[in-house]
Amino acid sequence: MLRVFFFLFLSLVPSFAHAAKRVALVIGNSAYKNAPELTNPRNDAADMASILRVHGFDVIDGYDLDKPTLDRKVRDFAVALQGATVGLFFYAGHGLQVGGTNYIVPVDAQLTRPRHWILR
């Protein structure tokens, strides 16, 4: 369903947008160490990264990322966004909300204290 929506979205984007610098960060976390493993996020993210590349995005992708690697990918994305016309973020995996703030959960999160999993 997500792939169909995204394909339709890209088919409606005006052609001038295809010439612009477009950057995407695509993360798929499935293999959690301290939480239930998920079967689809890695595959969904890989499919999304492929679709985005076909449509001219520079894709920074990562799969089953621990906290330091996730932080590095986000920093790489921030650098790549400089001068970009379009920035897209796709995440599949466990997430949570605390006090009205949403968090991405890296695969090595222990979730015993907020400082263990807050993306800084």
C-alpha cells in the first residue's frame, strides 16, 4: 500500500522537481536486541530506497542500526540536505512517544532510561 501511494505521489510531482537536488534518509530497523524483532521494516526500507533512487534521489540508507550508527546517518543526512530542494525521511521500525515527543528506536536500545534511546 505504501509503495503504491509513493509511486502515485512521485508520478504527480512536476518534472522540474526531478532536476532539483533531492536527498533521502531511509532507515529500516528489524533486528532488535531487546525488543520483539520485526519482519517487514528492513524489506520496506530497502524497497523504498530502490524506488527513490529510480526517481533521482540521493539516498542515504541504513538497516538494523545501533545508536551510534543511527546518529551518524542522521548527521550525514543533515550535511547532504545543504543545497537540496527536497529532503525526504522514511523510517520503518519500532518507535515510541514520551511526553508528546516521538522517538526512533535503534536496534540496541534498552529503554530503561530516556537517555539510552533519545536521538540527539
